[in-house]
Amino acid sequence: MADLRALQNEVSSKIKEAQSAKAIEEIRIAFLGRKGKIANLFGAIGSLTPDRRKQFGHDLNELKSFIESNLTEKLKSLSSESKGEDPYFDPTLPGVSPRVGRLHPITQTIREISDIFVRLGFEVVDGEEIETEFHNFTALHIPLDHPSRDAFDTFYTDSGYLLRSQTSTVQIRQMKKRKPPLRIIAPGKVYRPDAVDASHSFMFHQIEGLMVDKSTAFSDLKGIIHLFLRTLFGKKVQMRFRPHFFPFTEPSVEVDVSWGKGWLELLGAGEVHPSVLSAVGYSPNRVQGFAFGLGVERIAMLKYGIHDIRLFFENDLRFLRQF
Ligand code: PHE
């Protein structure tokens, strides 16, 4: 018994001192090898009296697994230490940071505008870009001979569809599938065959707004637009409602803004025409609504002082990185 304890102390201190995998292996051979100390002691069991054999064999087995587990542990700690000793590893160097992208200024503007209306209880909805004449014109009370229906003003497909030229299509789609009251805004792309220049693009973005309820008066429209413009542009902005004509609203207005010098046309709006309400199965005698439509690029250009709409669509990172 005393021998085994001495042996255990001996192997423990050897393992403690070992500084390499090679030294560990040497200890393993010396103690656990075929001709090692433990094997020798097992060989000597036969010389013991039968009543001591069992106890000694048991102690010997315990010592053997003690040595085994200590060797494995030491080997593990040696290899993890050596990683820290890597002369090329410098934990003070900055890591490799991924290039972070950003949202396009048009997307940012859409989100900013949407947020304002969401706070006023409007819901953001989506619509299709490939549309029918019914949704883009007929249901919106636009007569058959209206110039906007002309192929010079709208892109038609060969199979009788068109690329929507305004987001007012979403009003129709939403009213057709839902019952009033309704408070929605619909941001999205629209298409018009315009020659591209500093202020025109064949594709641009609009945000359509629509509110329908029992009594949704022109004064409600005015209040909401006023609040919206002040939130977006600050309290100094002035606004003006100028009488206008849209087939789908009556009365109709264009809203201009100013900061003191001159007026800038910003959006179209009006009270939803009774014929539009009828076209979607609403009763003009029971409900009333207002609608507005605004151009996102124009607002972004105003906000950021951009003078050429083409910059938005050229994918020039020198431009986009500024937002
Ligand atoms: N759809 C109109 C346009 O594209 C804008 C508008 C929307 C006007 C809703 C009135 C009401 O010019």
C-alpha cells in the first residue's frame, strides 16, 4: 500500500513538471507501458497471499486510471497553452469588419413618410405594378378619351395589361376587398414613358393615401396634410391648397409648399369622387373619403438638396454613401 502511494506521488510530480507532449509520452511509457511500473506490479500479484491479492489488484487498477486521466488532462492543457504562444497571433489588432450597407435614400424617404402616417393610424399596404386598365383608369373615373390613357403617357403590354402610371390603383384594389372605415397609405413604383432628364424618369415612386369613413371631410384632409408637412419639413414650412382637377376626386387640389420664396408643387389630393366609391361597391350616401398622392423623389430632392433625379438610379456609390 505504501509503495503505491509513493508511486502516485512520484507520477504526479513528474506530470506536473512535464512541459511537452514528448515528456508526457515518456511518462506514459514508464508507468503504463507493457514493461512499465504498473505492469510489473500486476505481474507481482501472484507472490501475494490470496487474501491480499484482491485489495492490491483493486488499488492498482485505481492508480492506473488516475495516471491515465492525469496524463490526458496535462496533454490538453499543454496544447491549449501553446496556442496562446503563437508568435503571429496579436489579440490587439482590430478584427476584420464587414462592409455595412445602407438603405437607398428613396427607401429612407418612403420609411420616414410612412412612419408619420402610421402614427396617424394609417396602415401601409402594397399593390401590383402590372395592372389592368380598370384599376388604373376606369374605376378611377378616368374617361376613355383622357390623354393619360394614351400610349404616349402609359406603358402597355401586348397582352392588354399596363405598368401602373399612378399608385391610385391601390385605392381601388383595397376598397374592393375591404369594408370601410379604411386608412391606408401605399408606397410604390409607377411608370410613365417620359423622356429622362434632370426632373423626369420613366420610373419613379409615389405614395398614395386614402381615408374612408362616415364623414371624412375636406377639412380633415387639410389637417392631416398640414400635420404631415410640418412633421416632415419642420414648423417653418408654409402650405397652400390650389384648386385643381383630378377625375377621381371632387373637389381636387394641388398642395404647394414654401419656405418664404416661391411655391413648390408637392402633391395632389381631394375628396374621393362618388363614382369611384360606387365603382368599388361603397355607398356614396353612407361614406366619404379623401385621397392624396405624392412623388417620393421630389420630396427626397427637396429634403436633401438634390437637383437631378437621375442620381437616384445610377447606382453611383459616391452619391449613395452620403445618405
Ligand atoms: N394619382 C394622382 C397623380 O398621379 C395624384 C392623386 C392621388 C391626386 C390621389 C388626388 C388623389 O398625379
